[in-house]
Amino acid sequence: MQGFQRTVSCGLVNETFLNKTIHICGWVNKRRDHGGLIFIDLRDRSGLMQLVFNPAFSTAAHTTAHSLRSEFVITVSGKVVERTSDTVNKDLPTGIWELQVESIEILNKSKVLPFTLEEAADVDEELRLKYRYIDLRRIEMQERFKLRHNVIFAMREFLAGQGFYEFETPILTKNTPEGAREFIVPSRIYPGNFYALPQSPQLYKQLLMASGMEKYFQIARCFRDEDSRTDRQPEFTQLDIEMSFINEADIQPLIEKLIHFVWKKIYNIELPLPFPRMTYKEAFSSYGSDKPDLRFGLKIQDASSAFAKTELSFLRAVLDKGGRIGGLHVENREWSRSDLDGWVDKATDCGAKGLLWMRFKEDGVIESPVSKFLPATFLHDISACIPNIKPGSVIFLVAGAYKDAWEILGRLRLAMAKEYNLIAPNQFNFSWVTDFPMFEYDEKAKQWTFVHHPFTSPQPGWESIAQGDVQARAYDIILNGVELGGGSIRIHDSAAQAKVFDMIGLSKEDALSRFGFLLEAQELGFPPHGGLAIGIDRLIMLMTGTTSIREVIAFPKTQRFHDPMMESPSKVTDAQLKDYGLKLQAKIQQ
């Protein structure tokens, strides 16, 4: 292979190169043979450039062009000329020029691909991931990763301008309970001991605040050995931030300005500030979720009082047990009886044991499977719970324990939005959810546990109220119904930290064993501090309109956390295990 030079990228050829000789490189994207002329679309990361092979320019190059196939890697040189007016491609930035090829060198040939770039979006995902380096050649994939780069670069630019320092924290760290199962790594030097891969840099960034660094950020790699789910990966990336001497009124506006800066930089859009805020209780009561999608209305309404005297046994049983009846009020839509009955099955898919619908007609007539059991005052009673009921309105009702019923209504609300196109395209709706519960009771383990993590500061007065009523100084930022990130003001006092450990059943001995370094640091001049982490994979997924974070991670695992390209995880030899003092044994059946 001869040496070659590149003077410009394919997609950057413009009028300044007209009638000049250039050298470009790339992949054969498409080949068209028009008898005496051969046309090649040459592709690199920047875009496409049309090549023309004409024996009048170079017989040798024209001969070589006959052997070119898709995905051959070539370098060519020649003169840039204008296309004729009838061959201009207005869809390409380079579409008014072409390169009259005078010389060509094949840098590498390609066998027939396991799938073409044009069909990649429709092939089995596992095949795409097995040949991810081919999948990533697609222009749409390259655009996604260009966006990802630009977003991260803008984040760094903003935070540097705000006086933050960027840090790298250890990947090999200590096993600590932060809410998810960790990956553990055996130590060869310390047999029988293990490192853990970090779920987050949480403890290190808090200790950096104890170090007087005051403003920290990191584009952090995090690892969680959780069960597979469509929006999870065993390793992921987050923007991690921590600040000293702050409260919620400092960190939340900073994050809003960060996002505003990114949106201005990427889209030239001025996002309205501040973002809406609501408490956890408000979010759950109105939307059945702690990450409400505010791009459309359709709030959940509490209709329990309308049925206070009902004789309907299935509703009476729910209310007598302290349950609630919630409803979704849908207006301005034509409904057939089959449409209404169809939502009963869809509600079952959302987890409901049943769904009751009511259609309101003229003159106060109510059509429903339970119409004949409703009292004469029912229209008045239901209107007191759900205002603005008009002829044509339909109310869908779910009854049950409050948390269960409202979660079902929340899922049903989202299903209706999707079914009836209630969400306008290209919306970015940010909001904050605050005042989360500090603790929740784990029925399976029969003990209290933390909702976020055990380093979250409880709100003032927490020492004197019931554990289930304690609220955390925690906050989540939501984008289009997806939790984009979460954070909190942290505990910086060792006595408060020890009490929180005690409240979740962590003995003093265990607390010292696992977190002694933190408790000691809190007694050696630890400033008040707080922070937040934003999931970069989720953010880019939402910005690109894709439905899986796997589409915006360069080399993701499958949904079952397998890498078909590298064939990992993989087995290791007995000799390798012996180095670590380990030996495999048969899996114990549960």
C-alpha cells in the first residue's frame, strides 16, 4: 500500500475547492455503473461526495472502479467540478459538486456485509450489536454520537465557566449499600477480599467536599448489577455534580441554567426558566407517578366522595378498607361502545383488576354498565369531585388501595396519550419533583429502607415525627415523563448520619465497618453540601427521539446484558481463578 494524504473530508467539500485537485478517503457507500461512466458515493463521518470515474480522466482509475463494492475503503484524488444543473442533488451539502477521479487506491476490501446499512434499522438487534462497528457507520448513528459529544462538551464548557473542577474518582472501590446490587471484583493481592465497581461516585464526591474542593463534576462511568430492563444497562454514564455551602435554592437553578445552556448551544432554543416544581405528593396524586409527563393534561381526579354512600359491592369493599376511587376525565372525543369496553382490557394490561367507565349524555343521562345502580344525585356528587363534566364527557374509574390504584391510573393515562396522540412532537418539558419520602417500608424484608440513598438529608423536624412521615431534602429533574436525574442535600453531621443508619436497621458495628471513613470525615470539618447526577444516556435518548438507551451507547449490551460482539461475559480458566483463591461450584438451586 502506498502512502496517501487527505486534504479535506467528503462532506466538507465546498466552492473553495472548485477546479482544484483534492485527496479524499472513505467508504464506498453506493456504486452506479452508467456504461462508460461509473459513479461512486464516497462516505466518511462528515458526509457524502460523488465521484465520477471517466476513462477520459484516467483509464487506470476507471478500470479499478469496476471492482469496487459497497464498504470498500478507498482513497482518491481528482479535480472538483460543478455538476450539470439536471444532476444537482439538493439534499446533500456537497450536491452541486462532484470529483473527477484521476487516481484511486483501494485501502481495504470488504466481504459481503451481514446486513446492509440501509436495512440495519430493521434487522435483529443482536445481529446489529454483534457487528456494532458496521451499525455505527450509518449516518443516523453517527449523528447521534455527534450530538452526544456536543452535549457533553457543552456541559463541560458551562461547568468550567461556573468554577467547577473536573475529577476522576476510582473505579475499583469498596462494597457499600447504595440501593442497587454491585459488581464485585476479586483481589489477587488480598485473597478473599473484593473491590466493587461504583454504582456512582457518591461517597468520593462527598469526600471531595470535605477536601475543600467546593465545586466538583465528573462525566462518570457507573455500574449496577441489576435485573435487565429496556432502559437499563450494567454500565452507564452520568454527569455527576457536587457543591459545598449550598441548599436546594442553589443547586436547582444551576441545573436549570446548565440545561438552558445546552439547549441554546445545540438547538438555539431558549428554554423558559424556572422549570415547574411540584412535590412528590402533588405529582403522585395528579399523575400516579413520581416522574410525571407534563406534555399533556389528563390529571387523575379523586372521585371517592362521589361513591361515599354507594351500594355497589365491589366499590363499597374498597372504600371500607380505606381505599380510593380515582378517575380520568376525557373530553372532546367520539366514543363507540366497543371503544369504551376496549379500555377495560387495556386497563388490565396496565395492572388493573377492573375498569368502570361512565359516559355523560344530554339532560344528565349517564351511560355505564352500573347506570341503574347510581343514585339520582350522582351527577351532582361526581361533579363536586370532577369539575366541568359536559355532555360527551367520559370518566374512567379505577378502585383500590391508593398507591396501587393511582399507579394503574398513571399507566392508563400514558396509554391514552399514546393511543390518541395527545403529545405534540418535538416537545421538551422539564420539571422538578421534590419532597420525596425519606424512608419506605419493605414488606418482604420487614424493615425500613431508604428511598434514595442513606446519605440524603432529612427535612427539619424529622427527629420527632413517625419514620414513614419523614421527608427527604431530595429532588428529581424530569424530562417528558422520564427521570433524567436526581439529587439531594446530603447529611454532613455524623450524629445525624448514624441515626439514619440506625433507622434502616444498620447496626453501629456494620455502619463503622462499611462507612467508618465517612463518619470520621463528618467529625473533621465537613461542610454542608449537595448535588445531583443526570443520566447522559437517557438525556441523549430523549434528545434523539429514540426509545432505548442502547441506541445512544457506542457499545451497549443486549437487553439481557450480553455483548454478542466481544462474547462477554465469558468463562475464565481454573488457573486464573486459582490466582484469586477462587473455585467455581455448582449453582445452588433456590
